[in-house]
Amino acid sequence: MEHILPVVFRKKGSSKSYEYMDLQVAFFQEIKLKVKDHMVIARLLCDILDIKLDSAYRRMRGETELTFRELVKLSAHFNISLDAVLCNKNLNGELTYRRFAPDVTADYIPFLDYLSGMFEQALFSKEKEIILTAQEIPTIHTMLFDKLALFKLYVWYRNEPGNNPLTYDKFLLAMDSFLPQLYAYYNKVTGLYKRIPSVEIWSDKVLDPLLSLLEYHCEIYSFEDKAHAVEICRQLVQLVEKVESWSDHGYKEGEGESVAGFGMYRSTVDIQNNYTYISKEGADTVFIKMFSINGLFTDNEMIVDDTSKWIRNLISASQHLSGASARERLYFFNSLKSKVRRVLVKIEENRYML
């Protein structure tokens, strides 16, 4: 079941709300600037959304609401920034804060749709790049491994006020019917990410937040079966080894797709937050991660420009692991794997069981 975009737009300095349908009409005005012939637009909608001609016209007139999935498809096809749509730049260019309550179908799935739409826009741009700063393991990377991704989702669930304090084991049981859909989205997002050239800057403390969370949940008996915690550690080591391999070769694994370049840097200063800078045709976008999964998307020119300058200055002051000697690269990644293995030994020896 698809969900209508749950966003309210407000003009700065005013309590007046702008109805979603007004925004939808404005969205089609952007499309009409790119395609002058309205009949052509309607036929394209039929093909892209698999709908009939009269349904296409009802959407263009604002009589039928676009679902979030339809909005993602159209913005990707016509190369219109989703952030420009969501923020409604005509209303003083407000930012889009994407806050998700722990409802998989109503909140988390649309987030994955949104993210995959962003990456699709970048993938089909002639000039594209992802630049990522990592104070902690990026969410995109955890999606490469099922247990890591589910643990992040579990932490997000536990942090939301009012939720039942389920154990991790019971959380997995409750999620069972959604797992095929989640895994399909994870594969889509990570598949797109692997095909876009990227540069990443990791700090020495990149694993610390996740390992601290893992130890905390061991201490409060969130795991009925410690095998879950053991597997999370093992997948974390695999993740580090994967990124180490990309860094060594200078490209991401292709898995049958075109190979995308990969550059890796080690920052010796505290990065303070995770920033994802997505460079693409139309408008560059910045995603600032906040509070586990929630975050801020924006294509505000000032913020994008300042973020770009800050990241590039950070790169110039960081150690280029992809171009460094094997010794420096091995030291960095081995130190990360050692941190995980120390926690793994504690779990296997039941040191958290008081």
C-alpha cells in the first residue's frame, strides 16, 4: 500500500499551511518548463506510472494526489530535485527535515524510496559524485549487511518514546513479514550507491558509536540469544574488510554493473557528524544525519556551497588511504577490526552477563 507524502509546508513567519495539492500543481509547472507540450507530458505519465490518460490529466490538474512512489519516479525521470519539491523553494527555500516514527510501512519505506530516488537522479547524471563524511558508520554501509541494518533499525525503535521495550529477538519476530520488502529496498539503495563514484572520509572513532550501542544493549539484556550480537560483530568486521578492499583497489565492487571509483581518506580531527554530499545535474543535495536515521535533506545553495567547501578542506587535511602506502592503510583498518574483535570476545565469554 502506497502512502501520500506526510509533509506540511509552512511559509516563514506565517502559520498558514500550503495544501499538498497546491504543491503538486507547482511540481507539474516545473515539468512543463522542461516539456512544453502538455499532451507529451500526459503520455509520459502514462508510461512512467503505468496509468491511463485520464488519470494522468487528473494528476496534472491536482484532482488526484501523487503517491510518494509516483513523486520519486517523476522527479527522477524529469531530473527535478526532490528536495526542491519537498522544501518548496518558492516559499523562501525552507529545509526539509525528514523525521520518521518507527512505522516501517508509513515512514521507513518512504525514506528508502526517497533515498533511492536521490541516487537514481545522480546515477543518470553525466557528472555525479557522492562525498561522505563518517563520524560513525554510514547507514548506507550498514544496509550491505542484514543484521547490521536491522540492529540500527532496532536502536531507532527503542529510542522512540512510548514504544514497548522489546528484546532484539522479539523485534525480529515482529518484523518478519516486512523483511523481504526491506531487503529489496536495501539491495536497491546499495546497488545504486555502488554505481556512483564516491569519496569517503572516516574518523578513527567511526566504529565507536555503534560498538557502544551494541555493548549497552548487551548489558541491558536486549539479546535473548547472544548469537545475534556475535553475528552483528562479524558483519561489522566484514563491512570494514569490504571498504578496505575498495580503498585498496580504488573502486567499488561492480557485481556485474559498471565499476565506480572510490576514494578513501582518514581524518585526524573530529568530524562531529555524518554529511552526505550528492553531486548531480540540476541541483546538488546535502543530507545531514541526525538522531540515528532521521536527518535533514537540502539543496539550499548556501548550505550546499558551504558544506562542499568544508568537506573539500577536510579532504585536503586528511590522509589519503587509497593513495597511501599499504602500511598506513593496513594500520587504519586493522585498528578498526581490533575494536570489533575486543567486543566480540567479551560477548562470546559472556562478560556482559552480570
